[in-house]
Amino acid sequence: MADADTPPTLDDVAHYAGVSTATVSRFINKSGKVSKRTQVRVEEAINTLGYTPNFAARFMAAKRTFTIGAIIPTMENAIFARGLQAFQEALNDHGYTLLVSSSAYKPQAEEEQIRTLVARGADGLLLIGHDRKPEIYDYLDRQQVPVLVAWSYDETARAPSVGFDNKTAMQALAERVLSMGHRHIGMISGISEGNDRARRRIEGVRAALQGFGLDPATLSPLEVPYNISDGDLALETLMSRPTPPSVVLCGNDVLAAGALRGAKRLGLDVPRDVSITGFDDIELAQVVSPALTTVHVPHREMGRRAAEELIAMVQEKRAGISFKLETTLVDRGSVARRDG
Amino acid sequence: MADADTPPTLDDVAHYAGVSTATVSRFINKSGKVSKRTQVRVEEAINTLGYTPNFAARFMAAKRTFTIGAIIPTMENAIFARGLQAFQEALNDHGYTLLVSSSAYKPQAEEEQIRTLVARGADGLLLIGHDRKPEIYDYLDRQQVPVLVAWSYDETARAPSVGFDNKTAMQALAERVLSMGHRHIGMISGISEGNDRARRRIEGVRAALQGFGLDPATLSPLEVPYNISDGDLALETLMSRPTPPSVVLCGNDVLAAGALRGAKRLGLDVPRDVSITGFDDIELAQVVSPALTTVHVPHREMGRRAAEELIAMVQEKRAGISFKLETTLVDRGSVARRDG
DNA sequence: TTGTAGGCGTTATCAG
DNA sequence: CTGATAACGCCTACAA
């Protein structure tokens, strides 16, 4: 009886098969150079012993893990899920494994997770948005771990990114609303501190106002966490202002769904009494009623491209190349025309 | 100039501080036994060098990673998100890090991910549901990695579990519907193969039918993937049967939201023309209209308890103890009373 | 309190 | 094609 209390190692397999560890290693890594006969012997040994290579040891010796890490702000809603799924699929196609962590929108947590993932040997990292302390990028440089940012395109940022321009996307939506006659815009945004996506979306609305000859300073966005109930309450706050807005632009579809719920709660009809818009175009946008007019983001394409770019950075040891995706407006009926 | 092209190691820190690696190691692991003076020296060395311990090396030497792995069927919707968030928070409170992977409901992918996580040194694993090949449990035993199953309570299963009884939960809902006069039940289920939750929910409905003196065999659930559009199409299929159901029980809230959309598309009023129910009580259930009558699952409590139990299993090297959570019915108006 | 040294499981170099 | 053997970075008795 062999010891059943400790996982089998390369050594065990080698002994069992009557060859050296080097040979077993070669077989496992398919580096050719192994005769047909020994191949079957080794394979059998592996199977009967139930051997699995130890990543840690492998990593120490080879410095590669074929693992990519991703840290997303939240798993509590579907915003990042779809793109991440595509990211993972593309990664798998190339033989890489994805490890995900969620920071709950806390910069501190994100920083720890970055260190964890790096220390665990992630070959590359996917992060959401550009906003974070420069020291983090310094650290990543020192550790020589390639980073790619998604969900936000910004050429001027320190890290390469695959995403869309949050500002112009939101600006286009705001312009559409303005062109439909709305003049009093309310906005429910996510917390903008440490979140360039949220911030740029606000900027987009301001730019649109300016373009229509209105004062950008009149926009005072309500910043709340990205939960349905927050959107619900925020809508109530906005509507109880002295001059309530005729349209409420929300930072994302989740907030918009909440706003919709809030409107219903207050007995307001959407879009007759107040128009509401979202951002992201997740499935949620299509099941609420009225369905949300929103900004469609090509989530899956973003995920796939990000995976390909990051893998290229890792394998070719080169700097990342940013890629800008286009968003489109989707009109679904949660916005009504307004006269004057 | 030191070499700037490779991350600093324990050795570097030791040299810089003028002590041995053992001392630095002791300092890092806070094993006491380090004089105040050397402490500051080491700390400074670590900071100026920007040192981060290498997990792989650490794992090889110490066999512990303080990391827990979790594999969920999907990230595409919020079903698992909430519980997982709580799981992660509880883990963090105890000094553990969570690594998540999604299998996209593919047993093959799940198996690979289990191996990956184990090989990476996960101290313990959280899996969803009991259904999987026995070899996987054998493998886990051999590797001595504790596993806990969530989202499904089953004393008779091989692995310990923290969850609820999917059958009785669904049975209670079906009984409620029956007691409201419905006699023709339609069901949209997730794919039940390899998914004990889905299977047990179907069983629950059958048990309820039996209890009301109806033939359980008359229930022919439509099995579809867990997407909104699948629920939408499935509802159409059900309603175009010779004798359409008066109520459609859905395997989860996502399918129910889809069914709701399908009903709207067909010009059917819910619940007047057809009643619809969900399962899970995720936020989605409250934003669709009508809001969904569904089964409330204590997601956060489940996540927290799972974390505590799994950590106990890891630290005390003991078998897991199953824990059963209670679910409750939430009546929100998507079911109407039916005469006869 | 501190240092020395062996070992953890792989990979990879270099001889056979 | 195959086999020794030296790293890889850290932890932890065992000594001092």
C-alpha cells in the first residue's frame, strides 16, 4: 500500500512508471521527445495514481501559470457578467484560466486583490476603469505583470484600455433627450469618486447641455450606490425638488430600474410624467416596463477583444494597444417628447 | 543600482536589512520573536524594495494559502451573486481570500476548474449543488481538499451542504397555487440533467399535484437554459398547447421574468390571463410588473454560513456539518385566484 | 532573539 | 530519447 494521505507527485509517477521525473515532465508538457512506449507507461501511471501537477511548484520553476486575473467592482448585478463571460471564453480558447475577484467598489479591497492575484502568479490582469493610485501601477510595473483596463477607453491614461468613451456615449444620449424637447434634466449617478466611468458620464451630460446653450452647472447629479433601491429613493428625492426634472438620466440600467420602481411607487407614469433612461443595456433593460431607452454597450465584443489583447501582451511581452468600441443608442420608449 | 528587472525576494530584503531570511520570514508571519529594532529595519527594507511574498513559494513550503475557491454555474445573472458576496465578506473577515470561477453550467468546465483551483492550492472549495461525477469527490478526497455544497441541502449526498430543500420549497409554492384554484399547471424549468436543484424543484411540483389528488405525470416541464429569452419563448410554447395552463411555475426568477415578457408579447395579461411564479427572489423579481410571486431564499445568510462552516472544516480538519435553511413564500401579485 | 540549512514539486539545462 | 541535477522563493525545525 502506498501512502494514501498525501497527493501523488511527479516523483511518484516517475517511480511507478520506472522513468525519471524529467521524462514525466516532458510527457505532461507535450514537449515531444518521448517514445511511444514510455508515453503509454507514463500515462497509465498518471491515471492509476490520480496525479495532478502542482501549480505552485510549476510556477516557481517555470514562471508561468496560464492564468489571468480579473477584478470587477461587483458581482451583485449583471453589468460586468456578460463581458466577463466572453472574456473567460476567449481566454479558455487560448488555454488560459480566469480567476475573478470582486472589490465591492472599494479601492482598498481592489488593491489587496491585485496583490493577491499577482502573488499567485497571474500572468496578466484585467481591471475595470482607470482610476486608482499610481503606486498600484508602479507595483504592477515592478512585478512585470501586464494590465489591461476595460469598460473605459482613454488614450491618455497610464494603462492601455479596451472599452468605450463613457463621456461621448452619455453625451449622445443626453443630446437625444434634449432634442426631444427636454430642458430640465435630472441625473442619478453612481458614486463618482474613484470611478472614472461615472465621472465621465456626468461630463457627457454637461457637454450636451453646453452644446444646447444651457448652463452645465445647473446639473446637480445625485450620487448613490449602484442598487435598485438606491435608484428608487433617488428618484423620489429628485422629484420632490422645487422644480422636478422632466427626464432623469441614470448612470446605469440598475439605477434606472430602481428609478422606474420609484416612479411607480409615487404614482408617476413613465414616460408621461417623467422620462427615464439607463446605460449599459443589460437584459434588465428589456424586462422592466416601460422597457428602457438606454446606451447599448457591446459587452461580449469588449470581453473578447480584451482577452485577445491581454494574451498578446503576455505572450509577446509587449505594451498593450488601446481599442475603442462604439456604443449605440437604443430607443425603447421610456422617454417621451416634450414641448418647450 | 540593483536589478530592476526582477521582483525582490526574501533574500533581497534580508540582505538589505542585514539579517537572515529566517528573521524576515518571522517578521512577515508575525511569529513574535523579533526584536523591535530589527523589526523597523526589516519593515523599511520591505517598503523601499517594494517586496511582496511569492504565494507559490509560500504554498510549497507551508501548504496553506488562506484561499478558498468557489465555482458557480453562471455569472450572467444575479442568482448566485448575492450569496457569493456574503460568502466573500465572511471569508475576508476571517483572513481568507476568495477566488471565483464560472462553469457556464458545463460539468466538463466545472471539473477542470476544480482541478485548477485545487492545484493552485485552494484550502477549501465551495460548489453549487450536489450533482457531479463521483470521481470528482474521490479526487478531492485524495487531495484532501474540503468541499462544501451550497444552494441545495441534502443529508444523503456525499458532500456536506449548506442550503435549502429545493423540493419542499417548490412544493409549498405549488400547493399555494393549487389552493388558489389552479388545476392546470405549466412549468418552465432549467435543464435538469446534472442539476439537482432543478430536478428537485420539478419533484416538488409533482408532489404537490399528488397531494391534491392530481396525476403527477400530467406535468410535462419544459426544460430550457436559464435566460430571459428562453423563458420568453418557453411561455409561448406552453400557451400554444391545446389546453394552455392557467399558471406557469418557473424554475427561477430569470425564467419568470422572461415568461412575463413573453406573455406581454402575446398580449396576455398577467395574472388575469395567466399566472406566473418565480424562484429565488432576486431583485429582478421586484422590478418587473407585476412583481413576482416567488420563493424567497436567504442568500446572504446562506453565503455567510457556508463561509463559516468551510473555514471550520479547513482549520479544524474535520468533516463538514450540513445546515438547512428555510425558505419563505413571497406573494407579490403575479398569481390570481382561479375558480374551478 | 537570530542564523543555518533542508525540503516543498516542477522545469530546464546538460550530459549520456 | 532519457536521466541527473541545479534552480525557483519561502518556511521551519534545529542550533547557536
